[in-house]
Amino acid sequence: MEISGTIKKVGDTQQVTSSFKKRELVVTTEEQYPQHLMIEFVQDRTDLLNNVQPGERVNVGINLRGREWTSPQGEVKYFNTIQGWRIEKQQATAPQGATEESAGMPPMPPMEEDDDLPF
């Protein structure tokens, strides 16, 4: 699965145990009702967040994780996690109405009119 949006927050790496670390990323989706989704990166994937910062638009590859837990009183509860495994910065696109030159593209050569058409 993939989530697209703008980075709202990049958390610090948390060393949970001596052999487990995680890092959280919050992405705001771009839809009618934007959602602020917390995505967890674990182990060596925490390094993927070193080169991104708030305000950047990204696509994040995710997996949904779920687990069951039984309390000491015997009550069963379920927990979900969104776990990231890939992150890519979105390519900047020219705003609507922008010319090729203002978008950093070379201008198109002028079209030559040919009045010698056979029809």
C-alpha cells in the first residue's frame, strides 16, 4: 500500500530495547478531509527518514500491522500499526498556467507554417 501527503513531523529515533529501535513520521494526506497519519519505521528503516523534513510532499510505502493482546484480567484487545518501509519525495510539478520557461524547461522552438500543403 502507499500513502501520499505532506510531512507534518519527523520524530527522533527511539531505542525501545537494546535490540529494537523505531522512528515516527506524521504525514498529512491531501484530500477533502485531510488525515494526520502516524507511520512507524523500525530497525534499519529508521535511517530512511534522515533525508526528509516537514513540508515535503512524499509517497510512503506501508504495511498494516495488527496484534492481539490479552490483559491480566483476561480482556482481549486489538492494536493496529502503520509501518513504513519506503519513502520517496514527490517530484515538483509546474503550477497550472506556468510557462515552460518558468517551470525550468527550455522553450519549444517556434512552429514553421508550410503554405505549400497539397490539400
